[in-house]
Amino acid sequence: MAICGSMRGVPEATTSLARRLTLAFGLLASACAHRPAALPVDPDIAARVAQYGPEARARLRPFFDLAGVPYPPARFVLLGLKHERELHLFAAGPAQPLAFIRSFPIWGASGGLGPKLWQGDRQVPEGIYSIAYMNPRSVAHLSLALSYPNDFDLAWAAEDGRPFAELGGDIMIHGGWGSIGCLAIGDTAAEDLFVLAADAGFEQAVVVISPVDFRRRALPADYRPASAWVDRLYAAIRRELDTLPLPPTGGRIEPVDGAPGSTR
């Protein structure tokens, strides 16, 4: 089981709280947070893509063909749904709107509904993130690192008085079956997304993690947010979900990695 959530390299705040809050909401609205500049290709990434690429592309292309989206796409979005335990993939070609491509089961994720507040709270973050980097040397096969904590997370941590160094970090979408603080999607799905990120370019990808699919259901009646600002976070997530097409009825995937419980 992969254990996520350590903290590495979170800078001290250098601007006023008001400016950070304004920036945070702007970044959420545009689905951008800490986008990294393009970096030279890690030779280990190239080796993993060479190793897993042919089979991963063969698995992905039929889904792209069915959606009418070229592979590799011009852009892609990942939507992690905690309650549904699904990770949805959307993509678009040049001048195309986003289309639903497929869904992967989330086999391992700790915690419950609600955002991550502290290192060690076992929560998977909620919000709008980018992919910070690709990890070809993951302890959980392959992984994509998320940009948690983003500016929104940092701004509200400052408002709450939570030290930046105690927010946690190293949140991944990775292979394997179990995870504490991250999303485990199985080795085969991790290979598919790793190759997709390399082929399409991960720098402009968007990753949304939502407590529920707000397009289809409300939060449980007994859910109580940890802080008042969570309502603002969920409003931003709802707006982002409204830009994504609903998957077709019964649009979940066939079993991967021999795991039980998935249906089309």
C-alpha cells in the first residue's frame, strides 16, 4: 500500500492573504494551479513509455476512436470522484470540445468526503489541480503527482492558521490496489495514464477531485464541512464539472488487471 502525504518544498507566503485568496479563486475558476514549465524528458520516463507504450496505446485508442477524438489528444482532463470511486478521462482534439473517453475504477483511497487539511489526516485532497510531474520510479508502479497544495489550499490554510509545512503533499494517482491519501487505480490503468501524459503532454492537463459527482447527486444529508470555506470550494468544483460531459449510461469500464467488480 502506498502512503502519500509528505510535504516537500512548499514556499512561505510572500503576498497578503487577500491577494492569495483572490489568486486562489481565479486559479480555481480557470482550472490552473502551479503549472510547471516544460522540463527535459527524464530518461526513466522515456524508458517506461517505451516499455509500456505499445500496449497502453492499443488499450486507449479504441476508446478515443469511439469518442471521435484523435490520439494523442490536444488536451485531457481527469475527474476523480470519491463517493463513486471512479476516475473519469476526458479529452479533446484541436478545436474540439472535451469528450468523455472512459472511466477507471479507484481501487484504493483512504479517508472520507471533505478536503485534505493536514499531513497524516488520511484524506485525499479535493479541488482543481494540475499534474506536477510524472514519476517513473514510483513505489506503486507508475504515478502522476498532483499540484497539492495549490494556491487555494495555501490561502485557506493561512486563513485557518494551519502551517504550510503541515498540510502534506506528494499526492499521486498511482498503480497498485491500496493507498493512504492518494488514488490507486491498478497497474494497467496507471500505465495507460502515464503513457497518455507523456504522449499528450502533462503540463496542460487538469485534474479535478470532487467528493461526489455534483452533476448527478447532492452531498449526503449528514455531511458537514470542516470549515465554511469548503462551500466555496464545492461551488468552484461544481462549475468545473458543469464544463464536462456526462458519461453515457453504464459507461464504466471492463475489468482491468483482473480485478473484480467493474462493468461496462
